[in-house]
Amino acid sequence: MATPSDCRCTETHEWVRSNPAGVTMGITQHAADALTDITYVGLKPVGTKLNAGDSIGEVESVKTTSDIYAIVAGTIVEVNQAAVKDPSLLNSDPYGNGWLVKIASSDTSSVSRLMDAAAYDAKHH
């Protein structure tokens, strides 16, 4: 699956979509495929204040546990409870129903410095 063109990606395989209030984040299809069967999603609660680079939580699979890191500083305003209840959404629909958190942020300028979808796909496919 190609990365949607409205996403920016990190070297550590998180994707981010900017919105007027901040960003939505998840893990890329490449990460989901590498992890194989994702069995657990643990995310920090709504209201958690973050600096860029802070862990927003972790994803566990039959192979390993991986921390997921905030792209921007801000506050978690929404946690995808559907993904927490059904971690397989990260394998089947990482860019749609498998998103992880929404972060309210007044400064999303760092997002524009991330790889665009085409560059990420070229590097990881």
C-alpha cells in the first residue's frame, strides 16, 4: 500500500497529517508490515502534554515492542480507542481507522521538514 500523499513520515516510521488544530499520527504500513501481527496498543491519555520526541505510547506485536514518538510539541486531544480495542486495525488500515492520536499544537512547522509520502515510499519499498 502506498503512503497517502497527505501524510509526512519520519525515519522511525510514524506518519503525520496536519490539520488546523495540530496533527493526527499513526504508524506507517511499512512499520505495520515489519511488526507483523500487532497485538497491543498502549497510548498516553487525553490531556497528556508532550514535547517533540516524547513517547505517545507503544505498539506490541508477536515480534517486538516499539515506542511511538510525538512529531510535535502539544497536548493529546484524542486517542483512537478503536485501535486500542482492536490493534489489528494498525495492520489492516494504518492510515485510516488505525490512526493513533490527535495532538493539538500551535507549532506544526517541523512537519514540513519530514519526508513526503513519495520519498518515504521510495526509501522503504
